[in-house]
Amino acid sequence: MKSESYLLILQVYQEKYVEDVIIALTAIGVKDVFSITGMNESRRLPHNIPIFAGFRGALGKASSLSRMFIATVEDAELPKAILNSLKQADIDFLGDDLGSITLIPTHSTY
């Protein structure tokens, strides 16, 4: 019987932290990570649509480009390990709003 697994989705809002996140994932043993570069539409609006310009300050200096990492993992505590690994590199990932981490339970993988 296969153990419980999770879909890990980690979004990085600033390109300069992508390498740090990859190192953190590797350091804690996450394998087979899929990476997608895309546009964070909620961060793009204030810069491209004048009616939303008032929200620019709330978003800080984050780019509208972001990187998303996706992997299947078996440890529900993995997000804490990622955050701890980043803290060791003096990166407060969530506190400085550098990205987000989502863990979704899955029924099975094939």
C-alpha cells in the first residue's frame, strides 16, 4: 500500500530568490521538481491597468513575473523544513512576502 502523498506548490514572487529556493528544496531531499515561470496577474494589474495603480505600494517591489515549483512529496512537515532551510540563509520567505507554499493531500499517484 502506498503512503499518503501531497502536492507541494511553492510560488516565488522575486526571481532573485529562485536559486535559494532550489537549494532549499535540494537540501531537504525534494526530488523531481517541476518549475513553471509565469505571470502573477494580481501583481501585474497595478502596473498595467491605471485604475489599479493605487495598489502598487501595497505590493512592494515584487515583480509580476514569478516562478512556481511543483513536486509530489510524502512528508506533511516539508513546508516547515523549506522555511527553516531558507531562514538559515537569512531569508524570511513568508514574513517578507517573497512567495507562498501550498500543500495539497492527494488520494493516489501512479
